[in-house]
Amino acid sequence: MNATDDIRSLYEHDYLGQWDCDTSDLVLTITRVTRQEVLNPKTNKKAMKVCLGFKETDKLMVLNATNRDIIAKELGYGYKYPSWSGKQITLYVDPNVKVAGKKVGGIRIRAEFVKIPCTECGQLLAPGFGMSIEELAKYTEGKYGKVLCAECAQKEAKK
């Protein structure tokens, strides 16, 4: 975890918060997706929340709908969460995150793709065939002996 001078980092926190991300991005590897009761410190009530666990820290991250959709859609991992295990995500602090209409800041997931070029056409791979970029590269390299984008893989399959 990055060192920070945010006063909130000095308090006990069971979950990742913006105080855990210094001025730089935080790259974490997902190890599990779980549901658990989380205490809301403002209302002092517990509610079931979806959380992510990581290899690099014992703290869980409460997964809100925006971050869930970024992982599923923008990063190309889909909504089948068992496939998220072993994938890396990048967390950063977004000062514009609002809660109940009030700007409080929060953690967001950077929607940047891994950049892997196709050995045939040179274009960067994008998720395809229900696979992430890394999975597509590994699959096509194993099947065709080279890393191929979805379009070039289809052409190769017809040969």
C-alpha cells in the first residue's frame, strides 16, 4: 500500500478508501468476490455488500455499481465474477465522486486496457469471444502459435 499523509489513513479501516491511494494509482490483483455485512459508520446500520479481495492487501473494497460496471464492461471481464480472480485492476482517487448528491471523493477503477498488439495486423487486441484481452492473447497463441485479434483469429480459423 502507498504511504499517505491523509489524516483519515491514521484511523482503523476494515475497507479500502480513498485514503489508501496516495497521489499515484494502486494496482491490485483480485483474489475473490464475496458478500458480507458492512457497517455504515454514519447510520450505524449493517447491510449486505459485494466486496473484492486482493492479493496485495488484507483490506476488502466495497464494490459499488459504477466500479462493478467498469470491471465488467470497460475492462472486458464480463459480469461472470468468478473470471475476475487473478485479474489486475487499477484504483485511483476521483475527487468528483458524489454520495447523496454531495461531492465526497472516492475510489474509482481506471478503465485502461492491457495493450497487446495482433502479430498479423498490428492493431491492439480488444476483448472478444467472451474473453478478456489477456485470455484472447493466450488462447490464440496456444491455438495458432501467434497472438491474434478476433478478426485475424477468424481468418486464421478459415484457413
